[in-house]
Amino acid sequence: MRGALVFFNNLIFLIRKMYTTLESVNQFIDWTQWKMALNQSPVASFPRKKEIWWASLGHNIGVEVNGKNHRFERPILVLKVFNTEAMFTVALTSQVKESKYSYSFIDSNGIKSSVNMSQLRTISTKRVLRKLGEISDSDFEKVVGLIWELVLKAETPALGVSSELPNG
């Protein structure tokens, strides 16, 4: 009797794991189909620095944030526009978090959001879907300052007083 119970518990565990894997595979397939359509579309939007947009970020891997719904959307803050095809962004969340790597603000529409500093990335302008609002100048400066302090400056090696890089 006990052996049968263990067998059925293991069977249920395997079925749940298979279902989760199948669901994940289906999400990757759906994302791939949507991504192919995005890639074929012309660039229609031209975001600017400090703007908040919905963007198709996809079904991703590990700790990378996933988009929601059939378009795999997430809100993003535009940090830098490189040209008409590429921009540097950071993902936003409506779940306000108090941590070293997040910054909360209220956008131009009165919506409270948090910047997730671990989700910085360059994206194609083809991924942006529709504008949500903007961040204030002062909040934008704080976000850029935090990125500098927590991400860039923290990883920059000290070169000392010499302006020359060490030989190889």
C-alpha cells in the first residue's frame, strides 16, 4: 500500500513537471511567432529619453523579466536613444520594492512604478508598442545616478594616477 502511494506521488510530480515544461515550451513558441512579426514590422515609433512605453520584451530565461499577455509586454523607461532603431532601457514594475537596486517614482499620469536596476538592456525600437507617460527630470536624474553608482561605477577598476592603461 505504501509503495503504491509513493509511486502515485512520484507520478503526480512528473505529470506536473511535464505540464510546466510543456506550458513553457508553448510560451516560447508563442513568443517566437510574435517576435518574427515584430522583426518584419517597420519602425513606427520614435521614443525619447525619459519616456515610459509598453514594449514587447518577450518570454525570457532565468531572472530576466517576462512580458505579459499575447504581446509579451512590460513597461520600460527609455534611458538613451542611440538612433531610430536602438535604445537603452530599463524595465519597470508596478510592484513597488524597497531595495538597493530599485527606485520608485510617480510618472506623469500619477502611476507609481519602480525601476528594476538589474533589468537594463538595449532593445530595438520595433519592440515599443505605445507610450504610457514620462518620468520627471529630477526622478530621471536620480535613476541615472543610481545606475552609475550601483552598476557602472561599482565595476570600474581604479587606474591610479597614470592616464595610461597597463600593457597587456
